[in-house]
Amino acid sequence: MRISNSFSEGEIQVLDFILSTMLRGGSPAMATRNKDFASLCRKVVSMKQRVAETHRKAVLGARKAPDVSSVGEIDAVDVSEGDDELIEDVG
């Protein structure tokens, strides 16, 4: 699966700096000062979301996807009418 965006010259320089710094055993913290770092981060987040969505569609097929919150997937128990005996009064 290939999901990509085109990168600007500045974003490519930021990526190159991060990779070369990490290969030398350093910290890529200086890259955050580059003016193109924010746009590079937005593109990476966007690509991660598209990969997750593509993966979710492939796994679920025709089934309905569960709701997703900022803390993860939400999968509530289905409770239909007449299931009152399942809920115990613990008060």
C-alpha cells in the first residue's frame, strides 16, 4: 500500500537533517526550529490517518466501523428493550 504526499524542498531538508542526525546517534530536536517542520508534521499526521482509514476499511469490509474517540475505539454493548434483567441494582 502506497500513500504519499509530495514534499517541498524545505520539508525534504528537514527529513534529511532528522535522518542524518539520528544515524549519527544525535537528537533531532534542532529540526523543530526549521520553518518547514510544522507542515511536515501535518503531512505525516494526515498520512497516518489515511493509512489507518484504509486499513480499517480493509479489515471491516462491509461491516459498520466502530466510533472512534481521541482515546481510542468505542464499542458499546448493545442493549435492546426488554433486557432489564441484565442490569442489576447495586445501589
